[in-house]
Amino acid sequence: EVQLVESGGGLVQPGRSLRLSCAASGFTFDDYAMHWVRQAPGKGLEWVSGISWNSGSIGYADSVKGRFTISRDNAKNSLYLQMNSLRAEDTALYYCAKMETSDFWSDKGWFDPWGQGTLVTVSS
Amino acid sequence: EIVLTQSPGTLSLSPGERATLSCRASQSVSSSYLAWYQQKPGQAPRLLIYGASSRATGIPDRFSGSGSGTDFTLTISRLEPEDFAVYYCQQYGSSSITFGQGTRLEIK
């Protein structure tokens, strides 16, 4: 069974940093692109960032570009999101999601499955 | 960036009725690179449809997707009690992936 488990969320002050992790199992991790998608409380879904199978291709939403860094460790079957200079508007549930392709974006750019998410709250 | 607009914002129907959800793109979505997701309270989104009209594994055939270009539709032929949820469309026709704002399907 494919499983994605996020961790690393919590309460952090504005301007500080946080690193999220996503542990993957049940599939050949380095065959697939991986992404982060977030959902602010009571709001819709927002794509955050994606990374190709070999980290050779990476993309970010404009709202996080220059502040967030996505990475992966295929030996550990893990995906990461380093979040710096956090703002109140970054408060959200952050989901890790597998894309049905090895490139970070392609004709198979849908997300399946998703993890259960880790909550990030940015507040003083 | 392609903006997706879903309508209606909320749809109130009864079990057994037919639901039609719309997703309109601000520009043409390449090769029908559009997906639909269902999200229930406290749960992660679940993939329903990809490629505008292909059902994901395990999705009942009462769910169907159609459309191309800028206009896409998710249809639920006969609503079951477990279908009442929020539905999102997503485009992957460009490297800047975007979602619609969602349609809430509620029990009338």
C-alpha cells in the first residue's frame, strides 16, 4: 500500500524557519516526482512546490519562491520542504503528494495519493 | 498562470439526484490536462478523474468527467450519501499547477 506520512509541522513565529518531512513507502520512490500542496484553514488547495525524481527539475509557486526549498533523499525515501522567512499567510495544512510521472510536471501531472498533512501555524 | 473558476460555489441536492459541477479555465488547458478531487472533512483529497475524463482506480462509475479547452464538467449520475463533500479541479497543463476554489456539495 502506498503511504505518505508528513511530519515537522508546528507553531512558529513570523520570520522563523521550519522543515517539513514526508516519509514514503509502498512504491519505488525514485521513480516519481513529488510535490507539496497546502490548504489554509477553511480554504482551498494551493500548489506549493514540486521536484522531479532526480531533483533535476524543481518548481515553486510565486507565493513561496525565494523562501521555500524543496528537496528529496531517494536513499531515505523522503521528501522535504525547508521553509524560511515564514509569514502568517503560510499558515496551512501541508500535504505531501505523489505525481504519476518522474518529471516534476508532465502530461501525468495529477496527484495520487496524498498524505494526511502536517499543520504549520505561523503566529507570534 | 491558468486560473480555474468552479461553479456553483455550493450545490444543494438530495441523494439519488444528478450533480453537475463546472470548472472553467482562464485559458485553454493543454490536451485536457485536468483532474478532479473529492475532499471530505478531516481527510486528504482523493483523486477521482484525470485527463479530464479517465476515472482513477476504484472510483465508482457514477462519477464521470468531460470537457476540453476551457470548460470542464464533473458529473455524479446518482448521488450517494457518501458523495457529499467538496470537489476541486486541478490543471496540470502548465508548470504552474493550479486548483479551482472548490464546489461544496451538500445534502438538501
